[in-house]
Amino acid sequence: VDENMGEAARAHASEWGKDFSDRALIATGGAAPLHAARLGEKLGIKTVIIPKDAGVGSAIGFLLAPISFEVVRSRFMSLGAFDATLARTIFDDLESEADTVVSAAAPKASKRALRQAHMRYRGQGYEIAVDMPASFVGADGVSSIRAAFEDAYRQLYGRVIPDIDIEILTWTLRLTADTPSITLGADHDLYTEGLQSSTQRVFDAHRGARMDTAVWERSALDVSTVIEGPALILEDQTTSVVSSIYRAKIGAGGHIIMESREPYNA
């Protein structure tokens, strides 16, 4: 499982020209903290972060996320024969449809719309999402749309293709209700004395052997606690595995932060 995830991450990074060496790995969910340290080893990532309440992160995100609804409409149009009136009508219809849903959930909120067109060069089989400029219906609408498309295309592929018409296949509008800023409750000090609760024999893939592994209760750790791997940190929603090459501590926000103590060697 770890190798499959590592291969997928390497392929994704290679396709986008990214490097893992100066990045941190953030593991959320119930299962990710079990695999994060080993994945970090395989990818050569020095810092692994397990957010507080990682196992219920999706639920917290759902409760804090703004009300939003996206509508999609297929309608072919070439930029060489761009119809500004039709484009405005398409987006007006999309916004009206989205507003019916968003207003039902947030009737008093102000709203903001993101208008995009999925575009490509004529003859291509894949289109990219392009934010529509505010002036798309003005006198310079075609020029501003072309510029927006070329900026987005250049960011993805490093170049543009001159003298080829551009096609719009799909129109999308996402309407989002503005929400008041939310302040999460401050961390409360319910920590007990930060003592190791037990040990367990666990296979450490980096060492290739079973090792005596410290078992810690997450609720017993405070910002002064430093845990040398290998270790297991238990909490209600998940278990965080600290492999033998990592050292773990608790950050100011209550997050588990693992830092590599050894060079990468998968």
C-alpha cells in the first residue's frame, strides 16, 4: 500500500515538475496517520504533520466550509466566432440556477461567482479550465479571453501555440455564499502527565525488523513532549505511527510534527 501511494506521488510530482525535498507531508483522515511516516521515508520528506483531530478532519471541514454550488453547461463556441450576448445569457442562466440552491441554504448571505470556460486549441482532445475575465462581454472581450487562456495554458505547458483558433466547450459557474469568519475554540489543557503507557513489538520497514515500540496516549502529550521513533501515538479516531527515523513533538496548535533524524533510504 505504501509503495503504491509513493509511486502515485512520484508520478504526479514528475508530471508537474515538482520536488518533494522542501515540502511537508500532511496526513488527515483515520488511515493516513498509519502510513504517513513510511510514505515520508519513501519520498524523502523530512517533515510529516498529523493535524489535531485528523480522523474527523473531513467532518470539521464540512461544518466550516462555505455554502457553494456549481453548475455546468455544454455549449460549443469558437473564439473566432465569439458571441458575447450568448455568453452573457449562458452565465446569467447558470447563476440563476445556482442562486436557487445557495439562497435556500444561506438566504441572507452575500454571494460571489466564479465564471470559468473549459477551453482548448482547435483539434486538441483535452481542454483546460480558464477563469473568465470581467471584461469578457466588453469591446475587448475576445482579446481578454484569449490572454486568459494563453496565461493558463502557458502555466501548464510552458508555451502557447500561435495562429490556431481557440474553442470553448463547457461553461461553469460556482456561486459561493460569504460566511462570517469562524474562530475555533482555544486548545484546552486536559493533558495528563506525559508518560509512555506501554510498549509493543512492531515491524519497522525501514529497519526491516520487529522493534520494541513505545505506545503513547495522544491525550497525555503536551508541547514539552518529544518522542523518539519507533512509537505509536493512540487517540480515539486514529493511530499515528512514528517510524524509527522520525522524532515527534506536539506543536503549539496541538498537531503532531515528525522530523526526520536520518537521511532518506527507502
